[in-house]
Amino acid sequence: MQAVARLRLLRDLVRADVLPAAALHTVESAALRIVSGNGTRCQSFRVNSARYVASCPAVDQPAWLHTDPGHWAPYTARPVLDNREESFLAYLALPTKKSSHLTHIVKKCKELAVTSINRGLVSTTADDFFSSMWGLLDRHTHLHHGIFYAACASAAVHVAEAAQAQGLWCWDQASELVEALCNRLGPHWAQLGGITAVNMLQVLTKCQLQQGPVPPAHLNAARQQVSACGKELNQQSVSLAAWSCASLYQRNDPTHYHAVLQQLEEQALQWRNDEIRLQHAVTVLWSMARSHFLPSTNLLEKVTEIACLQIRGAVPHAAPDIEMLFLGYAWLGYPPPPQAMQAIVDCFLGQRLQGHQASNMAWALAVLGQLNMATFTSLLAHVRPPHLQDIKICRQLHFALEFLRPNTAVGPEYQQWQRVSEHLHVSWPRCREIKKTRLLHQQVLEVLRDGLQLKCFKDTTIQREHGHDLFSIDILIEEQPGVPHDIAVEVDGPDSYIHNEPDKHRLLGPAAFRNLMLLRQVPRLITIPYYEWVDKGVHVAHTYLQDKLRTEGQCDLPDFVLPE
């Protein structure tokens, strides 16, 4: 509260002409940092602070207050947005060496550049911005201030995103600038605060996803500093750090980030349920699920309690958060308590939903085994005919519908299911999903074909009763001598398992749901876990598959003899 008191004093001194009007910019920006940064409930600064500049009695000047107009010079210039070059030069030419003032200058340059790009002046603005940033860094080579470097890196990414939205690719320039900033930090990474380290990790993540691999040393430095400063993070920083770890999953070994996620989980468990925004709690859970990281039961229950607590009031825009929450549940295979789940689903159905939100919820409830026909028809009412031309939306709805299919083809339940099924199949898009064959799949296929001499097909689909392909499987062994029925073979790689519990070999929710659905379509299903297949010799691999087919597939195959 001492910072809030100082801000109020600054506000009053501006009105009393003790300080120049330029100091009001500091009041506004600092108030925003206090309100959105550390959660201080300072309602008087949520509106434009000019409204609160009122007449006040004379006050004594405190010792820490700067009344010299030169001190406020960086905040006096208010360049016109229409002239980009003059605006950049006006800010960058300000005579200051303080890192706090330079950080303010960088943020203003970013705002000017993004505004100009959104007005259509894309190419020239981007070039001017990056050249100006390089010039600023060249003039201040002595600085090794983490907040200043983080502001520069974040500004580069924001400008690159704005330019990309207008059709201009300048991520190469942004990545080059970010890499130079990381190189300058060098041994000073350990001096970064937790929030600054999270900002740098987020910047590096975006550069990696857009431009390509960034130096692993920078990612490791940011990761280690976020983990070391986990106790300093607020709820927004925790969610951003978790999002960054999840986004880096496909380009890095996810086990590198398990220490960060573990630290973030410990920090999240310290939250008070009534002080946490549902968006941040859900982002942490969904990010862990995307990273194949199973959090503790305590955190899962805590996020569920936060959701139940916040939906009790009027929540007009909770659909995206609830959608993400149930996707996280589905990936982790964690069904919440029935009463809590029903309350959250009812809140979701009362929202104004988009097609992809309805299909995601239907799929997630089916994976959790909690979907019923009444909920499915309610969700289906939010899906418009144009949405059914989206292959992802349509496939999710078909998976959910297949889960609801009655065991017997008679009775009113089956008739209701058939009506809904025919409605969906009319809109089935004529597009087949392309499945990438991995080395593990190819090795199993070669042993089945060349070693055991079985007739089989890879990456095939099973035709349903309406003639549409829905279920794509890795390998299909057709009925033949020694094989009395069709057999589906699924090769489960590391991406199908939880990673932070390697000894338990626990499948992710989607993989377990796929197996359940395939068993409804084929007489037998055989799964080949990667940890049982790796490092097997030729003879051992043939014998392993032969035993699998005999025991799980009920096949009558002759003993395999290794050819000379």
C-alpha cells in the first residue's frame, strides 16, 4: 500500500503544479502495474487518473520526489502517431540513461509501431522499428538490466505478431534481436526476477514456434531461472510459464520442463480459491495436460473447486475456460466428482457457444465416459451446418456419437441415436485425415509382413455402416489362414503416455478412448507399447508379436523360425 499512497501523492502534486503534467504518465502506468501486476485492489486507479485529479490543499514535498523537469523529460514527448519516423526519433533521442526511462521509451515505441501497422503502414513501420531498436541497443551497450531487455524482446515479438496479422513476415528480424538480447544477458540471467524470467521464456517460446529453433542455452537459462524464482510468481505469470512449457513440448524433450511444471504446481497449490481467476487456473491445468504432465490430485481438486466457486455467480463469458478445463480433464483421464461436473456442464450449456466449443465438450465428456444423449443433443443445437464442414468438429461429434451408440439395434434409444446419426452423416465432409507413419509403426509392420507372412495394411480405416471412414488405425490384419478375424494393431509411442510417471505406463485419455472405440469396430485389438518394443533383436521381435497374436488375438500361427 505504500506504492499506492505515493501514486496518490503524485496525482495531487500534479494538480497543485508542484510537478509538471508529464508526471501524470507515470501515475497512469504505475497504477496499471499495481492493479494488474500484484493484485492490489486500488479501485481509484482503474479509470483514467485524470478524472481523479481534483483540487487539493498544499502538501509538503517529500525527500524522494523529483521536481526537476529534466527528470520527467522521457514522459513529456507525446509524438503524433501518423508520423512514424518522427515518433520513433522523438522518443529514442530523449537524453536519459536510466533503465526505467529506457523501458518506458521501448514500450511507447512498441505502441506506436503496432498502431501504425494496424493502420496499414506495415513494411516501413517494421523496418523503422527494428532499426531503431538496434540503434538504441548500440547506444546503451553498458546496460545489463533484465527488465529493459525483457521489454525490448517483448516489443519485438508484439511488432512481429502485428505485422504477421497484416501479411508481413518479420519473425526473422524479431528472433535475431531476441537472440542478441539473450547473448547480452549472458551471466546476468541469474539476476532476473521471476516475472521477468517468465516474460523472456514466453518470448523465446514464440520465436521458437514461429521462426525455428533458438539456442538451447537461452531456453535452459530461462527455464532454470523460472524454476528458481517460482515462489515470486503471481497467478498470471504462473499460467504464462505453464503455457510456454506446453508450447515447447513438440520441439523439445518435455522432461526438461518437468522441474518447472513441478515448481509451478507447488505455487498454484498456495493460491486461495476466492482470489484466483478461472482463466489462469484452467490455463495451468490444460498446459500440464498438453505437456503430458499429470498433476497431483490436490491440484486437480483445487481447480475443480475454483471452477465451482466462480460459476455460482453471473459468468457471461465462461465458455472458453470451461471448454479448456474439460479438455484438460479428458487428456489426463481425470473425471471430476459427479456433482461438480454436472454444475459446470450446466453452466457451460447456458452460455452462447460456438461450434468448436460444443464439439470439444462433447468429445471431452465422451472420453471421460460421462456423456449422455440429452447433453449431446443440447450441445449439437449449437452446431450450425457450416460448422459440420470442419473435419475436426465433425470427427469429434462422430466420436461422441459412437460412444453413445446402444449395444443393441432395437428399442427407442437406438431409434433416437439413429436419427441423430443420420443427421450427422449427411454433413460428413469428404476429407480423410492424413496419418503420419513413424519408424516404430514401420518396424512392426515389416515384422508382420516379412517375418510372419501376414496380409496386413497400414494406416487404414474401418468403414462404418453408413459408408464413412472414421476410425483410422495403425495396422489392420485381415482375416486369413491362422487369423480367424480382423485384428487392429495400435502402436503406442511415447506421445500416448503420461511422462512424469514413467514407471506406471499410464495412457493419456485420448489413447484409452481410441482403444475403447476400436474394440466396438473390430473383434480384437492388440496394442504394442513402445517400452516393450525398443531394443528388441530380430528373433525377439518376431517371437514377441507371435505371442501377442496368439494370446490377445486368438490366432493359430505356426512357430516362427528365423531364416538362414
